[in-house]
Amino acid sequence: MGYFSEIYAADLPHRAKVVYMYLKDRSNQQGQCYPAIGTIARELNLSRRTVERAIADLTQAGLLIKKQRWRDNGGKSSLLYTLKEV
């Protein structure tokens, strides 16, 4: 099959599969990326809440680790997503 054959076969909601592929496409060699929820939602034509649910699905399935990033002044920055291989 193709590059995402295992994610296609995974028992995940469609939203989670789409968001996983989006994040995979934008990740570096370590499987990390940090797009904003709003950016993901806009580019996939999904609501912010749907993206949040998809990220929760992927985290619960053990396919994604999310970590809050912080600015030097103590303010929140974007989330860092680390993808696990399927």
C-alpha cells in the first residue's frame, strides 16, 4: 500500500487520521512540529474543536505526544507535537 497504510487501517476516527497525516507532513526528521490549532483547522477546513478532539484521539491512542512550549518571558508559546510511528 502507501505511506499511510497503517494509519488508514488504524481504529481511529476520520478526524484523527487526517490530523495525523497533516502533522506527519509538516514534521521534521524527529517527528516534531508545532503548528497552531487555528492553523491546522484553517488548512484542513475543520473547526478548532474538531482538531482538538483529533489531537486527544491521537494522544489517547499513543500516536502523539503534545508538550506546551514556553517563551523566555514565561508566556505560553505553541504546542510541540511529537509523532510516534504507526
